[in-house]
Amino acid sequence: MYLNCHSWFSLRYGVIPEDELCDWVLAQGVQDFVLTDINSTSACLSFIKHAQKRGVCPRVGVDFRNEHQQLYVGIAQNNQGYYELNRFLSQYLEQQQDFPLQAPNLPNCYFIYPIHALKKLASFSLLPQHYVGVSFTDLLSLKRNKSAYPKEKLVFLQSLSFRNKKDFNAHRLLRSIDLNCLLSKLPEAQQGQAKHTFYTPEVITQACNGIDYLLKQTQELLNNCRVHFKFGVQYNKNLQLLGKTQEEDTKRLKDLCYQKLPKRYPQAPVEVMQRVKTELNAIIKLGFVSYFLINYDIICYAQKKNYAYIGRGSGANSVVAYILEITNVDPIELDLYFERFINAGRSSPPDFDLDFSWKDRDDITRYIFSKYTHTALMGTYVTFKRKAVIRELGKVFGLPKAQIDRLSKGRFNDNQLDHLERLVLRYSKYIAGFPNYISVHSGGILILNQPVFHYAATFMPPKGFATIQIDMHIAEEAGIHKFDILAQRGLSKITDALALIKANQPQAKLKDINKVGDFKQDTRINALLAQGDCMGVFYIESPGMRALLTKLKTDNYLNLVAASSIIRPGVSSAGMKEEFIKRHRQPEKRKEAHPVLNQIMPDTYGIMVYQEDVMKVAHHFAGLDLEDADILRRGMSGKKTSKNQMQRIEQKFISNCLQKGYSREIIHEIWGQIASFAGYAFPKGHSASYAVESYQSLYLKCYFPLEFMVAVINNGGGFYGMQTYLQELRNCGGRVHLPCVNHSHFALTIDKQDVYLGLGYLKELEQRNIQLLLEERNFGGAFRSLEDFLNRLNVSIEQVSILINAGAFRFTGQSKYELLWQAHFQLSANPYQQQVNRWQQKLFVNPTKKYELPALEQNFLSDAYDQMHLLGFHVYHPFQLLQHKISSKLGVRHFSSWAGKSICIYGDLICLKTTKTSKGAYMAFGTFYDAWFEVFDTVHFPETYNQFPIYGMGIYKIVGKLTYAYEYPSIVVSSIEKQAVRKDPRFV
């Protein structure tokens, strides 16, 4: 009988997975044990589920500790006791306070103090349900002095943390990692003991000879403890009722649908009305009314606050969701199956993903927490990764950095490893996969029927929202299903761009950004798509996507939806991407599709492109009903489905196809296509949702490119680096200026066509000084000179030098060297310059003494190096910095006359993507600017890539063959060489 068992969720302490712990203890012949992780109930639900499967009575609790000092072990008598323990634990975890030395009086819980804690308990008496625990090593002391302890309060409390020596060694390594110390310096007080291991029942019984009451009282305590949960997808613990009754909620959902239907469908056809009726019946029958109403409530709040949002996920397949404006994707237009979202075989709540701006998501979360009572963020566990563990263990063993790097990168010979290196590799393999620390799920929020403490404890991450100690996998099995409230920068780019347009072009006529239908018909916007001119545009700006759009000559919404999906690995790896392009560009190729598949998927020329296509093929080609078709889709996509279900559906698929007269060859070919592609396929609703947002961004890029690109940069960019987006600004007609004390703010600002880099881009400029500068400029007006600046602001010479070297005082017309001398003179003349009230203008300002300085040379090269040091990039033409003149002036504008020929071109690297071939060799795809800042792509096959490696960003001389694929050019590289740049003249 073990009242204190630790799993690996006693983070950086325990080493045994909770299910293995259960199996291992049972294998030793012990039925009575309690899982009590240190300050955690993360493993409890999983442990309970596994114990119930094994027919064992599940018992759980918590080992309460301050730092490493064990205070007491709490054990739940029942589910209410489990709730009480979680609530007590959460109270102190959320407030990040030490636990009290005296355990609380919880009606449905037992608390056991280790015997060594009795001295600390002298000031109070034990409560009725509080006991004193005697470990195996304490038994001899108890026998010698039985009268020293309250007999009726004693139980056997043996900690079980390790199965063997290897477990104990791994534990000590974890403790060293946690404390960031050498293994040899690990304090004994901060680690467990080797004796916290298993003793057989026979050994324990023999050791307790003469004090049999100890085991009897322990067994009586255990007999009073049992926590039970039901697991399975059929259980739904989410909030079920928003109004007073279920009928009231149902009526509200129906009323909302029919009231809002005319906005989406002014003259709704019979097809739409029937679809609404069908969906509502399914939603009501399956008990998902509250799920729709909660999501509707969230987006109503977002609309009220003018927050941009995107509703995506399989929810885009629902016409009810479209009518309620939870999504902007019309499932009728796109032929999206509702059964992909909800069907009679589904008992778990459906899946909406609501995306908000990264600036607005926290406020949405605050609203949810204030509106709904039983809420928490979903937790997630970050595990130890093999390479990271190697590094950590290398430090624990005190290995030099060079050795750690070699082991981490796998660059070693087994025969040349010493003893410590072998230990690092051995235990890194063992520890890899252990939970390392608990974090917050990227977007999951729980809105439950009852307090979250019924399921697990909570903690408080820096964002300030209570977060449950379990992850989504065990949560869903217990019937706890998350709402996905996600953040993305694409929406912030749109809202920020709209604000910039209103400020910079107040006379401009802006269209309603939500009327995407107008954008879909705009020929100018569609021309950008066809040309692949999409830099900065959400989801479609990458080189691969730009190439695909150009090859497809994508010029409409449906083609963009398809392109968003066929770029995915599943479609590409199965060869369907190339086949799709062929059939799109060459209509005669469409006849090669199987007639039935062509009839099922005419929009994609008989090619499976979306997850929904699996359902369509299964339903129309193989005659499966839509419920079985969705089970097939889920199973092929890696979702949880039983093995028996998948075997049944495969047999039915084949049997139905044979009855339809298809040959076994075509049946297995179609089944193989489904199997190879479904796991990576994109839901059509996802693609359609992304395409809507892409069109919104394209509208802004097309008609307001400068404001849009400024918004892109101010929101962290996207696929490319800062310099690439700045160049795109210039390509769109913008004039990019260095930071200026009179024009710049923290981020980029725009004034007509002039764009000023923000002061925040100066890496070494303190944020406090930026704030002071902006406040002073706002209060006292523009700075007239450096002298005026120094008189009005109390800034150190180091900080002023950053501004001067960055060119922030160029409005003075003086060179930066003159300005640096002036700053030193003025600040050294009055080193204690301090303003009592910086908002109060000085009545008299003593002029600074003027000195006649020799001519000081300033050139673009030293300026460029200053900019690279301060900003991380420079604003000059990159070819100006080359050490030698370029030998070829060929550019993208000349490509048309060089097709199929070998060419030499110079390019400034934008980005490089490496990938593995089917044989495991590495190759690469590059994207470059030519001398005129036009973009071109390169292909580096394995032999060339290995012979001519790419050494980071810079300008390269590229030799290769210019090829065209569907009018899209790329260079198959035969050689590539990085070009040397001129040195900083000040250090030559």
C-alpha cells in the first residue's frame, strides 16, 4: 500500500509515466496505491482512466511542498474531495504563495504529515482527518518509542518515486537541470532519496511486525477513497445552458437564424431554406445549441468593439454559422458538406476556430472570463527534446561547450566518446519526451458547466488568466472541449492599414472591408493574383505560393481557394499539384480523370484537393453514407477512430465499388490516393476562410499599397525580413527615410509618400528615452537643432550618439561627426544638466560655445555600416557595397530572350528554403532580388547544393540555366558564389 506515488508530472522530479506507474505497481502484486504528484493534478485524469480500464480502484491526491520541503500529502476520498484538493492547490498556485504549514480542514479529504514534521506541529493538534505518516525507514524508530506518537493517527507513508537505479539517476539529472547546477553540486536537500522505491508487501508486513495497527489503519484510509470519472467522446461537460431553459436557447438560435438570413441571402432559394432547416435540426438534436450561441456571443462582442475576426475551421461548412456571421464563408457557394462539421455520428462539440488580431485577443479572453463563470485557459505540456536534453546534460556534467555542440549536432564517432559523453547520450535518450514544464495552449479556452476544479487544478501564467493543469487530449476524453480563440497578425495588418489610410488619405473612399464579394470581382485585384504580386498578403506571399499563383494564372476566388490547398504537402507529395496545374492550363488533360471523379469534383478537374473530397469520393464513388464518409475522413486524417471502424469502412468501400462494377485496380488506386493525401489535406472551409482574408489584404495592397506595407511591417512582417518589405515599399512608390527625431515615432510612420523608420528599430536606444523624446516633441514642438534637443531632454551622450549615428539629426544639415563633437562639447560643459520640470520652458538658455572644427569626411560606406550596427540593415542599394564591379548586368527584365539558355546574374538573397529529396539528399530553393529589385527564383539540386553552399544573406553571382514552367521562370543553378563587400573604411 503506497499513499505517495509520483509520476513524471512531478515536473523535473518524477520519471515514471502515469500509466506505466499503474501497470508496474500492479505487476508487483499491489492493488492499493495513490497517485500524488508534487503540487500537481496533471496526471490524475489520465491515471484514473487507466486504472479504471485495469479494474483498479483509482485513488488520487497531491504531495504539497514548498520548494522541495514536503509539508503533507492530501488524498481525495471521493470526487468532491478531488474538487476540494484542486481548489486549495489552485488558490496558492495562482497567487504564487507558499502553502501553509498546517493542512486545511477539507471535509472530503485526508491529509498526512510526514513523521519528521511533528516537531513543527507542536503548536496545534491534529484535526480528525489528519494523520501522521511513517515511512519504511521510520519503522525502527517507531518500534523503539511507540508512546512518542499518537497511535490512532499513524499510517504507513512510503514515497514511491523510482523503480530502479536508472530512474534515480535520471531524477538527479532532472533536479540538476531544474536548479541549473553541476551534478556534483546538487544539494541533497533538493533531491529525493534512493530509498523512495518499492518494497514488496511481504517485506513491509514483516517490517511492521509488532505495530500491525499501522497497516490496518492505512488500509482503512484507502478503503474510504475512490475517485471515478466517465470517459469517452459521448460526454460533454461544456456549458449547456445560456438562458433559463433548453427550450429558450433553442428558440433563440432559431429566431436569430431566420432574422439574419435575409442579410446573407436576400432572396434565399429553396436549397438554402432546406439546408438551414436540416442544420438546425441536427444542432438541436445533438445538443450543440449552446456551442453556437456562445460563439455568436463572442463575435457579437468583437463586432461591437470593431475587432476584425475570421471564423474558420470546419465551422465554415455550416450555413447557420454563415448566417450568424461566425464565418464569412458561404458553404452553398463552395458546396461544403455540413456533415464534415456535424453529423449524427458525432457526439463531441464541433470545431470553430475564431481568429482575432493579436492586439485584440486578450480583450476577447477577458470578456469570456467576465461573462462566463466556469472558465480557464487550456494547458499544454512542453516536453524535453533530444537535442535540448543533450545540451542540458552536457552542462550538468560540466562538459566544455565544444563537446556539447558536437554531441548535440551528432558530429561524433562512437568509438571516440569518453565515459561522460556516453552518459549524456544514454540519459538524453531516456529523458527525451518527459514533460518539462506546463504552458498555455495557443488558443484553447474552456467554458464549462461546473467549476474547473472538478477536473484539475489551475495555475496563473503571466497573462493573468487561470489555466488548467491538463492538456486537450485527456480533457476531451473527459468531456471537456475547448473553444479556439486564436491570434494572428494578418488581421492586425488589415485594421492598422485602414487606420493609416484614414489618417494619411482622409479624402480616400474606402470600401467596406467585409464586403469581400466586391473584391472577388475586381479585375485589378485579380490581376495581382495572376501575377503573384502578393508580398505582405496573408497566407499567399511565400515564394512557393507566388509561383503557384502565377503558374495557375489564378484570377478568381475559387481558384485561390484551390491554390491555398494544393500547396499543402499531402497534395504536392502525391503528385496531384502538378497534375492540377496541367489540367487547369490544358483543358484537354481533364479528360484523363476518371469520369466518376470528374463528375464528383468538376471544380478541381477530378483531383482530390480538400479533405472534403475524401467524403465526396467515399459518398458518390463508393456509395458510403455521409456519416461513414466523415469517419473515413477523420480516420485518414489521423483523428481518433477505432481500428474496427476503419476496417469496417474499408471493407464497405471496396464491396460497394465492386458492386458498382469498378475494377479492383481502379478501386485500390482511388483508395491509395485517399490514404496518401488525406493526412495532409486542408479542409476546404479553412482554405476558403484564408482566401477571404487574402482578398481583404489584396484590396488594400492594390489600392493603398504604402499604408498596407507600413501596417505589415509594424505588425512584425510575415514570411520575409524587414529589408524585403522596405524594398517592397519603395517598389510601390514610397520614399523610405532613416529615423528622425522630428518625424519618427516608435514604429514606422507615413506622411503622404514619405515613410520614416521608427525609433524603436534602433536596437540600443532605450525605450524610456524614446518615450521622453515623443512626449517632449508633442508638448514643445519639433526640435530646431541638436542644441535645442539637448537643452530640452536629459539624455546621456551614449544615447545621443545612437541618434546621431543613425542620421536622426540630418535635418540640421551638419555631418554626424560635427554633431558628435557638438554633443560632447555641450554635455561636457554641463555634465549635471537636469531639468526640475521638463514640461516648463526655460526662460533663458545659455548658448553653447562654438568651435571651429576641421573638415570631417562622411561617406555612404561608413553610414551603411553604422546603419547595419544600429538597425540591423542599411538603406543603400546593396550592390553599392560590393568590393568588385559586377561582370553581368542581366536582370529579370531580360529573361524573355534567354529562355532555355545558360545565364549569369547577380542576386541579393531574400530567402532560402531547404528540403529533402525522396532519396534523403538536401536541395534548396532560393529567392533573390536582381539589381533593379525584381524578384527571381533559383533551384539548387543536391549535387550543386553540396558543391556550392549558401553562406547566409548577401549578394551572389549565379550561373545556371533559365527554365520556364507554365510561363514562370526559374534558374537551375550550376554554380553560385557569394560576392565580397567593401570593408568599413574606419577600420581598414
